[in-house]
Amino acid sequence: MAFKVLFSLLAVLLCANAVFGVKVISKAQWGGRTAKSRSNLASGLSYAVIHHTAGAYCSTQAACSQQMRNMQSYHMDSLGWSDIGYNFLIGGDGQVYEGRGWSTMGAHAT
């Protein structure tokens, strides 16, 4: 079951990329910091958490990248988390931004 959920999420991202030109902006591309630590997922997902953020709207890759850096700094420096809390985010520019990525547990899953 967990593999099916992970595979389905990956398929959606790949199809969105192929059909709509959605691309995933890597953590390195938006200037993200290295995580202090990681909690790797076991063999797969048992569920997925869909979450929203509050903050300023961004409409360009430069503005959304800045929002990502701001959010990561808040999560790490103010909340004491090991990294940005989310695995992936969708910016106001319609692009997908990598947070913790595929193999790391998000902060909202615990």
C-alpha cells in the first residue's frame, strides 16, 4: 500500500511535468541550507500529509526561492527543526519546490 501511494505521487509529478511543463526546483536551486539531521522513511509511506503555509504570495522563481529560504530559516532557527518542515511545496509561480525530498520524514508527520 505504501509503495502504491509513493508511486502515485511520483507519477502525478512526472505527468504534471510532461503535460503542463511543471518542474521541480531542487533545494540547491532555491539556495536551501543543508539539514542538521534526517529521519529517513522506512520502506515506504503509510500516509501522506497535505499541508498549507501562511505567508506572502510569490509569482516568480526568484521570489518563491526567497520565500523558501525564509521558511527554512524560520523552521530551523526559530522552531529548532532540523530542516524546512515540508517535503515539497508548490509556489505561487506554479512550480514545485523540493523541501526535505522523497526519502525524509516531514516535520508534520510526527
